[in-house]
Amino acid sequence: MIVFDLQCREAHVFEAWFSSSASFEEQKQNGHLMCPVCQSSDVAKALMAPRIGAKGNRRADSPVVNTLKPKDDAPDLRKLMATVAKAQAEALKSSQWVGRDFDRKARAMDAGEETTKSIHGQTTPDQARALIEDGIGVMPLLVPVVPPEELN
Ligand SMILES: [Zn+2]
């Protein structure tokens, strides 16, 4: 493995690892190199600045990427989503579906008017934002859930 300092046209500098120098050229040709900051694929090897003083401080505020996406990451992503969906379904087994009552119930539990338990349901984006602003712990579900009533 070799590491290159890369720089996009917006002058964002980042590190990327390659199996070889040829691998860098190939990924660049195929447009697989991408700036992690601005997503530009107009990326080239950065000119090496002389390293003076403490090592590693130069890029303190620059993003660091360890590996670039392999070309065939789409199937892996689907596999990952399936895993996430399964884990979520497992977690929701102990959670009660409250549908559009979610906003009211979450607030009632926060106010101590109802027993706190794990619930999931639907809110509008505005309701969700208001809940978060009010310090009520809500978490967006990673995978959309079909309301039970629609499964019947
Ligand atoms: Zn950039």
C-alpha cells in the first residue's frame, strides 16, 4: 500500500491509499477519485509541501480518507442495508407502534404523564425537529417502516 496526498481543484488536500501507483492512475482515469469535502472528481496528486516542525500538523484540519470506494461497492451497500433493516426490525420488536400519535405520546412521556417506553411512529419533519429542539430523544429510523395497518 502507498499513500498519496491528493488535492482537488478547490485546493482541499486529503490522503488516499492505493495498492500501487498504477492503481492511482487507473482510479483517476475512471473518475473514481473524489474529494471528500466537495465531491469533485477533479483530483490530482498534491505538490508535497516541505514538512517543517512537528510532523502531522500540516493537515490537522483536512479530512483524511483511508480508502476510496471500490468500484463494486453497490452490492455491499445493499447487503449493509439488509443488515441494518434486520437489526432495526429486531430493535422494534420491543417497541410499540403508535403511528401518528407519536408526537403526543413522546411529549406525554417526557412530561411524566405516561410511562416511558420504547415507541416508534410517524411525525412530520416539523414535529420531529420540534421534539429534538425540546430535548426529547427521538431518532430517525434508518429504514422506512410500513405502518402495521397498511400490512393488513
Ligand atoms: Zn474539494
